Amino acid sequence: MDHFAYRSRSLYCENIPVAQLAERYGTPLYIYSKATLVHHLRQIQEAFKEVEPLICYSVKTNGNVALCKVMAEHGSGFDVTSGGELHRALLAGGKGEKIVFAGVGKTDAEFRFALDNNVSLFNVESEQELHALGHVAKSMGKVASVALRVNPDLPPKTHAKTDTSVKGVKFGLDIETVLDVAKGILWNLGVKVIGLHMHLGSPILSAEPYRLGVAKALNLIAKLREQGHPISVMNMGGGFGIHYRKQEAQPAKAFAEVIVPAVKEAKCKLVLEPGRFIVGNAGLLLSRVIYTKESGGKHFVIQDAAMNDLIRPTLYDSFHRVWPAEPSAEFPNLPEDYELDVPGGLKVDVVGPVCESGDFLAKGRSLPPMKRGDLLATFSAGAYGMSMSSNYNSRVRAAEVLVDGETSKLIRRRETYQDLVGPELEAMASPN
């Protein structure tokens, strides 16, 4: 469930009308519900509680420090993929023993930063990375705990750009070579292989790919132990899908029913790296209509959010529900099916001000007639929204607000023109 609901023809986030937030903070505006954030974390904690997993919130999904702080306060660790994400996790109160470092291109400087902060586990994705990490760790008088990321060559049936478990992608060690790599590193004094990592892609709507994945994981864990590696960690990554259109995603317990028995059989500690599942439906993007127009037989709603604010529709052809924040009485508060024509509605493309034909939030969507100044809500925007935003067209990035019951707090101010040019002016003014 999420805590966005219509009351008396007005969209609320928890107990605050989003129109009120627009007046106070401006648009475009990312709005997050703390109650929704915590609810979805609790769902995963409850579904997997039998094996007491280490749940590491995926910082790349949405790294706002305030949101990460909520995660830490409610028992979550962190999955990080860069030194910057590690910095965010630490600022939010994350502790090294509950942080996992992933990513295909970690640098020596990032290794040192992570080792200095006693990060619990490195998900390693290549033989060269293993040796590089071992070299850095030995130079610091430390031993790095490692989980080998294996590419299981499985078809998770997700978008090609977010599929991380088929042959030919950059992620992980080929399943055919992982044992040879592991054997070669057995006596490297700088690293200790204690786990196996498998991330299948995102978003995954069915537990079936995990059923196939854990079977391969169990086989590899047994063989790694035969080599002499003390495997005690089974990291199944994240990727659990959410409801973008209707009720298309399975609940956390469906994934747990597949993963938990395998973890018990392996006698391992389970690590999970969810992100989208927790924050995706905990946030929306609120925008205001600037103009409407008709061109080439099509109708356009031009609003002040653009591809630089939410790039998922452009990059992944992703579907986000879009609906007025204050629909008139002759229209439903929320349609049962956003892909069907709404009686009395108009089929429109919802687009932004950026100078690209690919700048859109929705295409061919049936909406009530819109006018200048109307507010539009783009739902399920908490994941990979603000974290993938940019300054393209020299647009300032949106503000972010966290709602907790009847209170709201600005957790990221809207950028200014000075923010856009500040680093450039500083560089120009320096003596070099």
C-alpha cells in the first residue's frame, strides 16, 4: 500500500494536500511519504524474518540522505555502488558492518575508503578486481571479505537495459568461469571469498527467475566450499518489482517463499539489496501545466517537469500513472485502468520543456481536459527519479519534500542558476 489518496477531489500525501505542498515549495516537486517508505521496508523484513537477513537499501535507487536516514533508523543497511553512495550511507547513520559495496568499476581510492570504514562485503565482478582489491587490502594490513558476483545466464524477462543476468552484459563473472577464478584467488592474503552474489535485473515481477537463480547458486556454493572457500553469505541482490500500472507485481512473501528455503539449505546468511520495492511507490513527481496545444493531429500537455527530472519514460519506455492532482467532479479520482480511454477525456502526450522529441512523461494517455496552472501527479516516481535527474538544458533540479503525517520537511532545496555555474566560476577564478 501507499499513502497517496484522493479526498474531496484533492490528492493527499498522508494528511497533506499535494496542492498545498506545490504552493509552499513550487514545482516540479518530488514528494515522498515516510509511512509508505517504512511500510515497504517492513514488508521485506517480515517476509524474510525466518532467516534474519541483512537488508541493504539500494542507495542508487534514491540516495537522498534524509530518506537513507529513515532506512537506517528502521534497521536497514545499505547497498552502495560508488564512493559517493558510501558517503551518503555513512552520513545517514549507516555502519560499515551493514554496508555492501557493489559495482563493476570500483577504484583503488574507493577500496581504501570502504576498507577504512569497515564495509562488511565487496561484491566482486571480475578477476582483475579481485587482485586489485587484494593488493589494496594487503597494503592497509587488512583482509577484504568478498562475494563473487556470478552471471547466471538467466532470462528474467525485464527491460534489456536493466537485465543484468544474461550473457553479454558487463555484470558479474560468467557462470562457466567463476570456479576457476575462485580457485586462483584461494591463497590471496588480501581477500577472503565468503559469499556468492547474484543480481538478476530489475524490475522483476515474478519469483520464477529467483527459483532458477537459487538453484544455480546452491550448486556453486557447494563447489566453492569444496575448493576451500568458507562460504557463509548468499546475496540475492534486489530487483523486486512494484505496481506501476495496476497490481502486476508479486508481494515480498512470494519472493521469500522461493529464496528462504534455499538460504536454509545452504546454511548461509542472506543479504538482500532492495531499492525500488521500498521507495518506488513512496514518491511522486508533482508538476504544473504550462500550456496545452494541438499539432499534427495530436494533443499535448506541456508541464514543467521534463526528461531531466524523470528520465525513465524516455530511457526505458517506462509506464507511470499520470493524473490531475485535483480532478473535476465529472471525472474519477483515479481510473481503474490508466491505459483505457476516460469518458469525456482527451488523448494527449504529457511532455516537458526540454528540446528533445524524447522529452515526455506519458504518451497517448487519456486525461481530463487540462488548462494552464493545473497540477499533474506522476506516480511511482520514488525510484530512479531524482537519482537519475540532470541539468540538461541548464534546468535546475527539482526540490524534494518528505511528508510525515501532517508535517512536511524540505529534504533537498530547489537548485538555483548559481548552482548551475558555481563550479565553473570557481574554476575560472582559481589561479590553477
